[in-house]
Amino acid sequence: MQVNFVDVKSQNRILKPKLLKRFGDVIDSCDFILGEDVRCFENEFAEYCGAKFAVGVNSGTDALFLALLSLGIGRGDEVICPVYTYIATALSISYTGAKPVFVDIDERTFNLNADKLESKINKSTKAIIAVHLFGQPANLEKIMDVAKRHKIKVIEDAAQAHGALIEKSTNRWRRVGAIADLGCFSFYPTKNLSGCGDGGIILTNEKKIYEKLLMLRDQGRKGNHRYLHYIMGYNARLDSLQAAMLREKLPYLEESNKQRQKSAKLYSELLETIPGVVVPYVDKSVKHVFHIYALLIRERDQVHKKLIDKGIKTAIIYHLPLHLQKTYKNLKYKKGDFPVAEKIAKNILCLPMHAFLTNKQVRYVAESLNGIMGIISVQKRKKQ
Ligand SMILES: Cc1ncc(COP(=O)(O)O)c(C=O)c1O
């Protein structure tokens, strides 16, 4: 049996007639740049997440970059982010001229360890980027509490967590991206909500920040005058074709997240008793949307190869944490500085996960993994 790691095709195939109709309407209208579909999608996504304002941009990376700029962050400033995340989180900080300051992660959730935050804060610290890694919300309550005490801002990197929820108080849930000062999303084609190219969005509840973001993404323009520019802005607009596709897909996000959660539950039930396998921990106060289903596993590289031989596409994500990437050698971190991230990076293995995974495929993956772990442990015992 063949089991793909992601499935970009199925949803697009099902929705193709509706998508083509929407694309046709955009082409006929020639409303390509910041058109009606962009405005509508911004409103619809803001409403879905429970935010007041949304600004569509051309990628998740630019969403983070512009969010930082909207807070006035630049050279001489420091911004804290987890050391274990996709590199775009840190790159967005570097693009502003500020210095990324890394913090180790929590061993169970793989998210920023809020207990290690305070020691990294100094008078240059202007913001914290909290990443909701793999679709599991970060510990925003604690992070925002620390930030409030030090009068610094919090940006949510929700690029992997469309629709994820945090329990605010008993049975009152809030969607990620609309909780901190700003929330940033990516619509890269493999994401839980995806376009047919690059795209992103920034959420905020503050009108002043919103107005600045509108100028930042559109070459410093304000209002309808095409040739009046007020600040150093960028060409970072979400285009109408992407927005049209995202509008068509947004109503299906809840259902596809539920499918992911169902597959994740079945994986965990089937795998949690296998020696040498640690299934994802999910905090009770969050709803994880499983952009990625990540195991910690003994003999990871061997298991990875053997699963691929059985037609199961697994992935080793972020095998080198950010402090060990050549891009950041100027920051002078060394091996051993972030022991949890380094340990996770050595043991992580991500199983196939998407909204079209069948129970049969999940069972096949789990049975194959079980068999492989059994063979490996017999071989190990023989060697001893
Ligand atoms: C955690 C995280 N942040 C930021 C980004 C950047 O998004 P984009 O690829 O749309 O620029 C990604 C994309 O994979 C991501 O996973």
C-alpha cells in the first residue's frame, strides 16, 4: 500500500469545478490586485478566527516580517522565538535588522518553553514570537503573562495551526491567531488551509496596527490615491486568485481538521503501547489540528528507511535546530545550548497526515511500524 505524507491533490480535485468558476470570475473582472475576493476573504477569515482585522499578504514569512515592522521593531532590538521551528520564524526577525534570540522547547509539546523565557529578556527585547508548532497551540497564557510584565509584544506564528483552539476559561475556546497582539498564518499549498501558491494573512484587534499593516503590504499607500506613499512599504499583497481559492476552501477547514484529529487519535491508540515510541502529547486546554503528526522514536533513521521501503512516506522535520544552522552561525550558539530541541531533532519522525487519510491507511502505517520496531528490538537483543 502507498501512503503519502501529504495530499495536496484530493481537495483540489473535489473542488475543481467550483475553483475554476471562481478563477473565471476573477479573470473576467480583472480585479487581480487587492480585489473584492481579497477583501471578502480577509473579513471571512477574521470572523472565523474571532479577530477584528485581517490583512492578506503574499506569504507566511512576510506576514511575520510585516507584523514585526508594524510594532516598530528593527536594528538594535531583540525578538525571542523557539529554537525548534521552521526557519521562516527566525528569518522574519532577521529581515527587520533585529536579533533573533532562541529559547529551548518543551519536551512534550515541542513548543516554546515558557519557563525559560524570562532569563532571555533584557532591555532590548521587544517581542516574542510564539509558534503553534505542528498545529498544537503554544502556552500563550504563560507567554503573554511574561510579556505583559515586561511590556513586550507577542506575535503568534500560526502558520501550521489554522483553526486550532485554546480554552480561555471553562468551555470558552478561542482560536489561535486572534489571541495575542498579532497572529500570522501561511497558506502554502500543504497547509491545513491552502492556496495554489504562496499566501499569508495577519490578524490583529488593534486598529492602529491594522492601518499600518495596510500600508506596509502595499508600498506605503494609504486610501485610494495610487501615488501617495506615507511609509517604507513593501509589495507584499495577497493576490485575488489566491484569495478566491481560500474563500472556497475556508468552509471546509473545520471538517478537514476533524478528519486529521480522527486519524491522529487512531494513530495514537494503535501506537502508544509500542516500546520505543512516544505518541504526541496533547494538552487538555488546547485543540491540536495536526498539521503534522510527530512521534519520538528509537532508531529513528532506520525506522524511517524501512517505512519508506513499505511505501509509507514519513518525514524527518527540522533535523537541525535553528542555532546549529549555518544561516545563524553569527549568533555564536553551539551544540548543547538547547538540549531539548537537539534531543527532539534526533528522535522525531512525522507520519503521513492529511484530511484524506483512511483508517485502513492509518492501520497499515501502525502495523508496519509495530513490525519494524519488533524486528529492530530482536536484532538489538541478538547483538548484546
Ligand atoms: C512555523 C512556520 N512559520 C512560518 C512559515 C512561513 O510561511 P510561508 O512558507 O508561507 O512563507 C512556515 C511555513 O512553512 C511555518 O511552518
